[in-house]
Amino acid sequence: MKRLRSRRPFVLAGLLCAGFFFHAAAEPPKPKNGQTAKKAADTQTAGLPPPDYLPETARALLRKKMERHGQDARDLMFAVTLLQYDAAKAAAQRISTEPRLVRPIAGGEDDLNALLPERFFVLQDEARSRAQAVATAAEKKDDKALADSYGRLVETCVSCHASYLNRQ
């Protein structure tokens, strides 16, 4: 009975989150002021706003890379929340093994990598190691370690997004 009681908060949180997301997915956004339905949907799922310091060509390159990353992050969120260990492990492994942007090299001042703040690269490495911890916890089916490691990974994600937007 004690083991069941310790899982109850995770199960309840998972059900609430799943219900919220399924409800939100079931109702398409209503167009505003003459917007088409497609444009309203694009606006809602557009992701991070563009940072002022990056030119459009650099943002386009990053956007392409981050689309797959964003899908993996969503898959991981659902899998962790619903305690789907195999799916959580797979998504965390995809995140931890995805190709990284390399730090700028001398003479590459015009490269995309030179435009990004150093903190971006530090957090990219941190995200990799924290995603590995999520995969390990999922493999062990350790609910507490899974929740803790996922929380630390999300902290890194938010810090990285803030660094990207504010060039910290």
C-alpha cells in the first residue's frame, strides 16, 4: 500500500496534464480579426520569438534544427508524465545524442556559432548530460529519479531558451 501511495501524486499529475493537453489539442484555436485558421495555429505553435541579435538566415538554420528537438522534448514530457518508461528512455536518448552546435573557432566570426552566446554552448552540454540521467532513470523505472532528473532537464531548457533570447 505504501508503494501505491507514493506513486499517487505522479499518476494524478500525469492524468491532469494529459487531460489538459488532450483537451487543448481537441479544440483548434479560433481565428482572430480575419486570420485564417492555419495562420492562427501557426502563431500558437511558432515557438520562441526571434531574438534581435540574430539575422533571419541564422534563425532559419536554427529553427530547422530545433523543430526535431522540440518534438523530442514534447514526446519526453508526455512519456515522463504518463510514466511510459520505454518512450521516455527513447526520447531522452534522442535528445542526448542529437547533433550539437560546436563552439565557434578562431577565424569563424561570421559563422552561426559565433553569433550565439557562450552560455548557449554550456547549457547545450548540460542538457545532454541531464537527458542521459532521464534515460537512466526511465530504464530503471525509478519514478522519483525520473521526476527529479526530468525537472533538472527542464530547468536547463528554460535557461538555454532565456540565454538564446537575451544573449546572456
